[in-house]
Amino acid sequence: MGDFTVALNPPKTFRSDNLLSTTNRISPAARGFQTSLAFKPRVFRGIRASVMPREGQPQQQQQQASSLGDALVNSPRRNDVVEAIGRTASLSNCLSETNLHATVPGLESKTRGKVRDIYDAGDYLVLVTTDRQSAFDRILASIPFKGQVLNQTSLWWFERTKHIVSNAVVSAPDNNVTIARKCSVFPVEFVARGFVTGSTDTSLWTVYNKGVRNYCGNVIPDGMVKNQKLPKNILTPTTKAADHDVPITPDEIIERGLMTRADYVEASEKALSLFEYGQQVALEHGLILVDTKYEFGKANDGSIMLIDEVHTPDSSRYWIANSYLERFQNGLEPENIDKEFLRLWFKSHCNPYEDEVLPDAPEDLVCELAWRSLYMTEFHEMLHLHCHP
């Protein structure tokens, strides 16, 4: 194995001794996929969530179900973690940029996504999940530890959703890195939604509040309010136009040749099945999976594969289940563990779609988002104890 140093900005020590071979191709056969995932750094312990109460469970168990939401806000470890992030070098030592193609033989080019740096390695792709935080089709900040949380979370879900759809993952040689098979990527994101909510221009609540009742081919009933549950889960696909996502209907996807009808039907069915499964697993452990997005590609054998990321706090909206109904009935925003609070801060301090220069994200919000990302590692460790693929 070679000894390579990844070029980072801001600087961060990131040794790749065990990352990539010096040969011209990645050798996936030499590295089995790790199904037992260790989340590092283990900044905190002690958060444990009880399974959401089912009908007929003892009252004591029902009371314990609030622990997940309480832990997010009231955990004694929360302040320790936030303060530790703020007083250490974590804020200035994020994995904001990589340049593996300049130092690792066999990597032919780099594509910079919003969050991932993607390297071409012949038949494979090397995907490095950075700490960049995106929203409004912009990079808002870098969040300590975020990249490895996203990567490890996706790997957990990839492994446990193979009964629904195969995926492109080959191996994970580093906390921030996934090696994946190449495939033909569909230029469509499948956004699955279970609630009328959101603050971006393409969010369901934004368009609904403007009077739209037919969105991406879905008829939404009159009289709904923000954060209300939809009668059933829906898909609101998007595609790229210039540098932003644009809503599109299934008919338009097929008419424009973005996907064949058969591929769209299969991918949409898999997306809804993934969403339903994700909601079930989350709810059993005290969370509501509100909405998320999926991306698919087509393998050489013609099969459809799940790619990119799955059910991460970056691609998904999670609410605390135990407090949702009471807060909804009182007109309050749900308790959440996603990036919505950061979106709302930017919307109240600038026009994140049009302003050329955005303000710096406040340090306390960056630390809070880092805490919420780390909190999700505990959620998935807890799931590992209760769920079996």
C-alpha cells in the first residue's frame, strides 16, 4: 500500500495508508464490504433511545419513548460536545476539500459535488464525503465530523436495504470514503415526501402555500397546513437545470428522454419502498422520516442500482416522533435533527438564492449541527443493536 497525504483546505492530517492501492485500478476483491460499522470519533456515549411505543405497551415503556427527543436537546453530553467542538481545532480542521487525483496513481479525474469529491478510477468511483454543508444549491459552511457521519450512515442503510434494491457499494476503506461501481446515472432525483413542509423554493410547503395543488404529478388536497401528514407518501422528482434542481413530472421525464417509462416505474416503486422501510425503522426508534431523496443508476447488466446516499441527515428530514403531534396541534415547528434550522437562519439573514456573497454561518449553529450529526451516529449504533439485515 502506498503512503499518500490528501491535500485539504482547510489543512487537516488525513493519511491514506489504507485507502488506495498504488496500482492503476482499485482492487475491490481485496477489500470486503464492512457490515459492522464503527462510527469515529466516538465523541459521546450514553444516548440511548427506547423503541417507540406500540398499542398496548405498558405505560412505563410509553414514557421511555421520549428519551430520543429529550436526548437531542437535554442530554448532559450535548453541552460537552458543543463546547468541545468550539474550543478545539475542529471548526478550522474540517475536511472541506480533497485533491486525491494529484497524489494517488490511478485516479484519472475529480468531480466536485456539493458534498462529495468524486474520483474516476477506471471501472470504479472513489467518493470522498467531505464536511461541506449545502442548501439552496450553495455551500453554506463546513461542519466538523459531518462527512464521516454521512458516509457511515449511508453504508448502514445501503447494507440493510439490499432486499429492496441493489446498490453500487464495493467497499469503504476509510470513514469518509466509499468505493462504488460505475453505472449510468439517471439525471433525476427521486424526492420522497410524507408531510407538507420545508423552506426552500422547491419544498412542498413553499409551493403549496403559493396555491399549487398539482405538484410533480401529485394532486394535493386543499386545506392542508404546514407540517401536516400527507394522505399518502408521494414522489416529487427533480432534475438539474444549470446549477439548481427543478421539479419535473413523470410524464416530462419520459417525454424528455431522461428515463424510459419502464425504468421510471421501477425506480419510483423502489423509491417508495425504500421510504416506507426507512419510515418504519425510524418510527420504531422514536423518529419520523419526513422526506428524503434517492438517486439511481443502471448497471451494465441493465439492473437498477441505488447510489449516492441513503437516509442521511443531509439528504433527509427527521422529526422527533414523541413530540410531533402536540407541537403540530399548537402550531409549533417539530423538534428536528436535520439542517432546517440552518436553512431558516440563512433565509432570515440574506437571499441565499440570489446574493453573490453569503454571510458566515454563526459558530454556535455550526457546533449545533455538528452535534446533531454526531447524534445520528448514536441512533444508528442503537439500531445496530436492535435490527438485523
